[in-house]
Amino acid sequence: LARPAPERYLSWLLGVLTGNLGISSVQQKPVTEILATALPPTIEIVALAFIVSLAVALPVALLAARKPGGFFDRTIMVISMALLAIPNYVLALLLVLIFAVAFRGMLPSLGYVPISAGLWPNLRTVILPVLALSIPLMAFYARFLRGDLVEQINSADYVDTARAKGVGSWRILWQHAFRNSSFGLLTIVGLNIGGLIGGTVIIEQIFSIRGLGMEMLQALGARDIAVVQICVFIFAAVAIAANLIVDVLYAVLDPRIRYGRN
């Protein structure tokens, strides 16, 4: 720390590129050892939250967009608005109150069991954190995709052409409208990956899961610079990679992008 800041940064960056992430000044052990135990729970929670949010949001949005203004559509819009109004840390406490307290320990409220100890014991410890992260996301994705689908159905010329050819409503919705609406959804998903990872900082603290988020929060409090640096580096790298993958998927979904580039 006595060296100039540019020299310190260059030394740290060269170390990262060669696999030397430094030594934790608080825990007195290599940062690589800390990451080896902190990354698996964070990766699992973020991946499951992402999968669950999309797996629920996609069919819900399609069903709501099939009959805009219908009972199911209005019900979903009200529920999604209510879920969006609840911060994920408040939702986490409500889930603990319901499943760990009211239902007398149906699901554990603290700790993390690695998957090596068994699939069901592992899933029991991550269900609540995953729900706390994914529920606001699934509400947001459902509202966004539903609105885009309804706009496509009501105003797009290709939808009128498909109807004139006698194509069924479900086929129009899935094969035509959804494909065009998926571009906007991909953009939102790419932008939300960083927020999803950032949400683990609070969620892991609430559920006492020693993941990357908790390690970063404790390192900030203890001014453990080596740990903070690599945590920020990982968060930034994941966000950049997510947006890069979204850009690649644009070309996969729309051949016109590839043709334009060629």
C-alpha cells in the first residue's frame, strides 16, 4: 500500500491475469481459497433465480397476452405490480416468516448445504433465497413481455397477414409475436444480470449464506482490499459477459443482423 496507486493497480491486474489474487489481510489466507468456498453458493442461487424467473414469466406473459384485458390478464397485472413494489430484502423476511416460522421449519432460514451433501438438503437451503431474488424479476419480466406481445399483436402487419392466412392465435403468439418480442426481453435480461448478482449481497446476509455477496460485505466493513477488489472484478466481468452474450444472441435470433454484417 506504500506504492503509488497506478503501480499498485498494475501489480494487482498482472496478478489476476496470472492467477495470483492476493492475500486477505483479515483472514490471512489466499483470496483463491476464499473464492473456492464463496463462489459455488452464489453461482447456484443466481443461476436458479434466473431460470425460475424466466420459466414462470414466459408462460404467464403468453397466457396474459392471448386475451388482453381478460380476467387472467388483469389478475396477473395486479399481482405483478404488487410483487414489484416489495423489495427483495423485505420479501426475504416475509418468506422466512411464512416458511420457517409459521410452518414450523418447513424450510431452513439460515445456512447453506453444498450439493455434495445431497440434492434435497442443498435445495432446501436455497429455495428461500432463490424465491426472494426471482419473484420480483419474474413479475418484471412478465409485465414487460406481456406489454410487448400485446403491442406486436395489435399493431404488427405480419400478425394481420398470419391471421388472414388462417393461422391460429397460439401459433401467432408463439411463432411470430414472441420471436420479435424476445429481443426486448433479451436486452432487459442482460441489463438485469448485474442487479441480480448485486442482490445476493443482501440476500446472503439475511440467510447467513457465506457466498460472494457476504464475503464482499464483510470485506468492505473490515477494509479487506484484496477481497473487495476481486469481488468487484467478478461482478463487473459477469455483467460484461452477460451483455456480450445478449449481443451474440441477437444475431442468432435475427438472420438480418448477420446479413447486414456480411
